[in-house]
Amino acid sequence: MGKEVPAFANFCAIVWVRIRRVWRGEKQEANMINDWKWAGPRRGALDLTRALSLGRHMPIMKAPQRHWSVFSVRRLVWVSNLCWFIGLLFAGGLILFLWSVIAGWEHRFQEAVAQYEQRFRSAEERTVVLQSEIGRLHDLNLYTSSQSIEIARHMHTVMESGRGVQMDFFEAIVPEALRVQVTHGVPASATVAMAIYESNYGRSELGVKNHNYFGIKAFDGSWKGPKVYAATRDNGKARMAYFRMYPSLKQSVEGYADFLRDGDRYKEAFTHRSGEKFAQTILQAGYCPDGDYLQNIHTIMQRHHLALLDLPEEGAVVLGKNQ
């Protein structure tokens, strides 16, 4: 005699049996509703005997073993070949990337070596030129032997502080600045620094076309030579003015030194051997009204170590410009 249980519990049991059958792969021989049995006088009670026996005694069917077909083997071979192909592509790309990186490093290294060699050759050429200039100054009895050796060392330091166009400008103007330092008493650092500031290392239009590297104006009373009418700025204001014209850089430096030497208001400046003090004195005397002129000159002198070109305070004799 079956045990009577509530209808909901009986329903849950039937569902469980059906799930087990589906899970085991068994076929359903009867609808789940046929497993319901009413038992007893009470409505809502079901007989679980058949349902439980069906779930307990049904044989467990084993899952069929899978057999490899020709299509499955071909698909496996195709997938494996695809994986090998992708791996080879990745390895090839990685090798090419590493090769390009190494080639780039080698190219940059070769460029660095070439630049160093070119710079070394340029330095040697400039050294030869400067040595010839120093020898010429020594032959003219402008410097003693010990001063010439010291100046050669200082000129090399100044040259190395520039790059490209700056070095070319130093090569041209430094020997002339050293010459007027002795013949006129103008410190070489002041000459070079003011030429750099006024002409932007010789690249200004006034310097390139007219060889006026110091921006010296052509006043009617003091200049009888050729002149050019060009734009300028005084105290930040644009205006037009006449400027001197020179045939070469050498004459431009000499004209700059003559201009300062002949001006009575600049006499006090010639008591200084320091280029910075010299520039400060002529500016105070009215050489240029720009308020930031001295600061810019100081910055240029510090950047290129121009103070090394100045004569010591004692032991140097300044010749007259006519000697």
C-alpha cells in the first residue's frame, strides 16, 4: 500500500524522476501526467509507489563513445596548421621588429661617430687658423710668448662654447678683438659680446650686407664714409636711422674701437681691463639707452666664458692706435 503524501510533494517527485531520465539520456515512455495516481479517500493525495519504482529500477545507460570521422581529423589538422602559421607569423614579426631596433641603434651610433669625427676635424682646422693668428699677433709684438700660449688655451675654451654659426663667428672676430685689445685698449670680451648682441653672431642684415657688427650710427659730424638708411629700435620704439658701412669685419672692429677711443665721454672706460666693467662704463656714458643692454652683455660673457680673453689687470702694455 503506497504512502499518501501531499499533491505538491508528489509533483516534485515526478519532476525529479523526469530530470533524472533526461540527465541519463533515457527516453520517456509515458507522459508525466500518467504517473499521477490518486490514493485514499482524500483528494489531493497521490501514490508515489510507481513513480519511485520507475526512478529506482530504470537502468543507467552509458554515454556512447565518440568515434573520429575523416572530417574531424581534417578539421583537427587544419586547426593545428593554422596555429603553427599564426605562431610563425608572430615569430617573424618579432624578429623583424628586433632587427629594425638594432639597425636603428647602429645607424644612430654611426651618425654620432661621424658627427664626432667632423667636429674633431673642424676643431683641428680652427686650431690651425687660431695658431696662425696668434703667431701673427706675436710677430707684431702685441703679446709676449707666455701671453700667446695662455690666449691660445682661452681661445679654445671660447670656441668650444659655441655651435655651428657661433663658432664661425668666433673664428673671425676673436683675433681682431685681441688685436684692438692691445692697440686700442678695448677689452676683447666687450668687443666680442657687443658684436654678438648687436649682430646676432654676424647674422643681422646690417652685419651681413654692410659689415656693421656693432650697430654704430653714422652721425654727420663724426663719419665721412658710406652709410645706409635702415630700421632700428631705441628703447623698444621702431625708427629709421643712418648707420655706418664697412668693407670688412676687420675694419668694422677697428671702426668700433676708434669710435670709443675718440669719444671724450668714454675715456673713463679705458681705465678698466675687465670687459664687463668697460661695457658698464660706456653705457653709463650714453653709448646705448636700452635698459637691458648691460644684462644681455653679461649673459653673453658668462655663456661663452669671454672674460678669459681679457688682459690681466697688471703686466700688459696698451699701444697707441697709431703705433
